[in-house]
Amino acid sequence: MTAEYRVEIKPVSDDVAEGQARDLLDGARAKLGFVPNMYRGMANNAGLLSTYLHGYDQFRQSGNFTAPEQEVVFLTVSEANGCDYCTAAHSMLAVNVSKLAPEHTQALRDGAPLADAKLEALRAFTHHMWETRGLPGKAKAEAFKAAGYGDVHVLEIILALAVKTISNYANHVNHTDLDEVFAPFAVGNEVEPA
């Protein structure tokens, strides 16, 4: 999906990055080995990039979801928001890093149910939280909890929704170019096993 509007500022390159933006981009390079194009677009407002990176790190490091479950949440939200960049990036991470089965990753990209009952409960409830803007029905919450999740997971989904809203919406208005590392997972390509 492509947004009609595009911001009129260019992504922040290394030669013009200053202050907090430079520190954040340098930190990303040190951690990832490269600076994702998404970060460069968000760096035009260092507060936006900082908030995203902090929330993302908190979801990844301080939560109770397993790595594959985290990708279920992120891919569900990114697909629902129509963010091709994040769908590709999280597909690559899902298969190559978090070890989510390629067939589950493809189903998430397609907005389809998952064959694994617990992961499907997570996907369905995450989508329900997105769809209701954080006003879940009691029956949906009880079904989610019956699958083995708890109220702390509900709160973690809210954190993921906030983080993905930042990145998905920033990618929409920045028309972010897909990085080469994510290109094999571009929307329209089939997910291949790692």
C-alpha cells in the first residue's frame, strides 16, 4: 500500500546527521551492521526515532512473548496497517532470526489463520486489538487467555501496536525504500524456508 502524501524532507544521510539523530543512527549501525532506510526517514525527528527504538527494544527484551510470538504480533499489525516495508522486514526476521515457520510467516502476510492453535489465538487477538483500537470484547480476551496467555500479554500487545503504528505510519509518509537485506521478502514474493 502506498500513501498518497509523501513528506518533502529527505531521509537523513550520514553526512548530515547531527546530535541525537547521529547517535541513534550510529547505534543502529553498531548493533545491526547497517542503518535501515526506515531509521533514516524517522531520524528527521529524533524524538520519533528514539521513541520507536526504545519501545521496540522494550517489547523485544522485556516482554513475555517468545521470539516467534513477537513476530506474529508485529506481522499481524504491519499487515493490517498495510506497511509493505515492515511486512518484508519482519518476514525476514521471522524466518531467519526468530525461527517462525515459513508457512506461518506466509499465512500472516496473507492475513490468513495459522495452523498452530496458540499462535492463531495470538494472531486473532492482536488483530482484534488493532481492529477495535484497544477496546477488546470480553469473549475475545477470554479466548486469548484460554490459549495460554495472560493480561500481561494484552499489555504487551498494546506496546507492539504503539511501536508498529510509529514505524508503519512513518513508512507510509516517507515512502521508505526497502533495504536490500529485506528485498527477498518483499510483499508479493513467497516466503521461502531459511
